[in-house]
Amino acid sequence: MSTKKRSVSAVVRCSICGREIASGEEYWVCNGTLACTDCLPDLARQELLPCRVLRGKEDRL
């Protein structure tokens, strides 16, 4: 009895929009979140939220 090995690649999806990330396509992983190119700005905003400063409110830091 012969056993054939199948190469099964898991589907990789953007954690933000849910779109499948195709083989060869770049994506970013940050703190367990996967982001496609389109969602990278949203991921950056989420990750950098603690660094956010509102102009005119700097004295409250």
C-alpha cells in the first residue's frame, strides 16, 4: 500500500478584512494580526494608537 503525501497549504487571510492573501503576495504580521496591503494603514493606526497626540492637548501628556 502506497501512501501519497499531499502538500496542503493553509489559507492565509487578512485579520482585518478577511480577504485571502494569495501565494507570493506580501502581507504584514504584527502582534498576531495579519494585514494585507490594503489594510496596512488600519493596522498601523491600531498599533500606534497609544502614541497618538491631539494638537492643543499636548500638556495633558
